[in-house]
Amino acid sequence: MKAALYRSSLAAVTALLMSAGGASLGQVPPTAAEVQAYQGLHQAAWRGDMNRLKALIAAGADLDARDGLGRTPLHVATYGRQREAISALAKAGASLQRLEDDRYDAVTIAAVADDVPTLALLLSLGASAGLTTSRYDGTALIAAAHLGHDEVVRRLIAAGAPLDHVNNLHWTALIESIVLGDGGPRHQRTLIALVDAAPICSSQTGRATRRCSLPRRAATTPWSKSSRPRAQSRAARGQSGDPFRRTRPMYTPPQFNSKDRAIAAELMRAHPFATLISNDDDGLPYITHLPLVLDDRGEDGFALLGHCAKPNAHWRYLRARPTAVVSFLGPHAYMSPSVYPDVARVPTWNYLAVNCTVEARLIETPAEKDALLKRLIGEHEPAYAQQWRDLGEEFQLKMLNGIVGFELRVAALQCKLKLNQHRKEAHAAMHAQYSVGSPDEQALAAWMGRLGMDVASAAQATES
């Protein structure tokens, strides 16, 4: 009886949502008549008329004025996919969190429209991915999951959208993706994204272990003995407490894989000019070469500190997708096959490298950025600190406004020492050649000595 009543209720609710457009119910774009009647900022925002928009903003027009359904110019620009207008309105001070009369914000409007570029822009401008919206007390994530907008779902998860928010139908994003989804490829990818975003936790009911989700942006601590990460991205997830056993972005054969924390730290400090790699809004790799300072926090793990120029879009990508990869390259050099006692050999390249999977936190306030710069000055040129102070507050503020800082907490790392360790018959000759070579070759020879490789002889050699 109870089961039949449950099935009947579920069918009724599902039919109601599906017939009414589900999560998109209440999202009403401006009609042709409304558009024709628009004036001022609403008209300029819908049309993307930037000259008119900027003139109205400069004249002091109400940035959050509402039309007959409570839509602001920013809502209208979002419906119209006028991203330049959205950016201008937000930078002028228009609210990114305002709800229209049916309780939809710009993020949810873009999410329901499957408009990934507009969503990415809104998030980069500081819009929240976690507002409670719609008459169902839902979220943008629930709406997107219902509709199978898989890339939107991934972007919202990366921006910290609450995974287990329950709407007034008592459904989460995961439930809606299953019950209201069509089972096709996009709903399957949506479901995978939601499941992958939630770490495993133990049920206290005595039944099978279930998945649960926690705040995504909580700090991860790769060497912590006293705490566990409250949330991890799929890239960073692995056995707690050991960063060397997590997902690896670099091919590392066992003979080259170092799990020595001190060596990894030494290489990052000695070779601080790193490569930061993220995904841009089109899903393509975006790279910035920059110096990073290692902050060793003991049991709380490593963090990397740095900044980029504000015109560099990388900080926006870090805000939208905090998980990134940082690569440090140490000394490297060619190795001739002449080091082997036989001729059936080929050349190779030896190198030392550290790759880190990181979770980014932006440093944007003037006070935080000033503290960051003083820390970096202390690392690179302490004598410059007085000159920086003497430049004056106005000049300092101008310089600070031109950068965006970030703290990159290391969630996982690999330390690769590729020194031909598995070819012992070549160690003595290789060390001899490197010892009299270029600075990089001499550095590799020194590392061979530290690892005890230069004492190997052909008589002791073994093939593997």
C-alpha cells in the first residue's frame, strides 16, 4: 500500500515538473512586446549597445532597475547572452545575486539556457553558484542536473555549488538527474560529474556505505596527520595523508619515482620558476610561466604563493575552476649512449621534476596582496623592501591593483628523478661525463652522488 502510494506520488510530481518545464518553470525571457517597450539600461543591455550602456552608467542610471517581472538589466543581458554588457554592468556595481520576481538569478538563468560562456563569465565576476532560487527552493545546480546540462554542472561544481541542497520537493541535483533525466549521454555525464564530486563517507544506518558531499573548496592537506580534507576534486582525491599515492598527472616509472618530501621541497625552492596549467572556458589548456614561493606548513602540507597580472585571464580560470597543475623543472641534460659498455643502446634525456595538483584561493584585497608581495620580496630580494615602502601609498596601491595574487594549496604531488637509475652499468661513465659538462650536467652529477649512483661499476651491473 505504502509502495503504491509512493509510486503514485512520484509519478504525479514528475508529471507536473515535466509538463511545466521542470526546473525551468518560471524562467521567462523578455517577450517581443517587452523588448519593444524597453528603455534605458534594459534596452541597451538587451541589445548589447555598449556605447549607450556606458553612457547611461556614467550618467548614474539605476543599475538594478526592474522591469514588470522584476528583471534587472543584468538579468536581461543574461537572457540575451550579451556578455560584454554583463561585464560592464557588474563592474559598475550591478548586483550579481539579485533575484527576479520568480526568484531566478543570472547564474540559474544561464545554467538553464545551457549557456556555458555566460555562466563562466558570471562566475568569474563573482556571482554565487550556491543561491537558493526558484519557487522550488532549488539551485542552479539542481536545474542544470534536471536538464542534463553536463558542462554547466561541472562548472557549477567547480565553483562550489552545494551538492546536497534539498529543494522543497525533497530532491537533490543527483536525484533530479536520475528521475527527470532521459538517460541519454548528457544525463549520464551529469550523473558521473555529481557522483565524482562527492567523497565517500560512512553511513551510520548500518547499511551499505553511501556517498556524501561536503564543501568543495575546503583546504586539502597532503601530509596532515590530525585532519582529513573536507572536500577534494576528482584530480586531488586519493588516500588521505599521502600525496604520492593520489592521481598523477605525470608518467613516472617506479625507478624514477621519489617519495622523499624533503627532495621535492628542495627542488621547488631551487627552481621556483614554474608552469601553472589550468583549463580555459573552452576546456583547452591555459599556461602561465611564473615564479612561485614554497610555503612549507609542516603537517598542514605545502602551499605555493604567487601572482599574475590582472589582464592575464588565468586568475579568472582559477576562480571558475580552482583545481590546477603546477610543474617545476630542475636540472636536465642529454645523455649519450656512449656511457654504455655495448653499442645496442639509444640516447635519452635525464631530468628532475616536481608536478603538483593544487587547489587555488585568490588573493584580491589590497591588504592581502601587500602582505603577499612583502613575503615574495623577502624571499627574492630582502633589500628591496625599504625601496617598496618608500614608493608611497598611492604608487603601491596602483601596482597592487594591477595584479591578482593566489595561494595554491598542494593536494597531491609527484617528484620524478630520472637519472637512468635502472641502468647501473652506465652510472660510472655517465657521472664522469656529467661532472665535466654544463652547469645542468654538473648538477645532475651531484644528484647522482647524493643518490649513491656514481659508485656503481660494470661488474655490479644488473639488467632490469
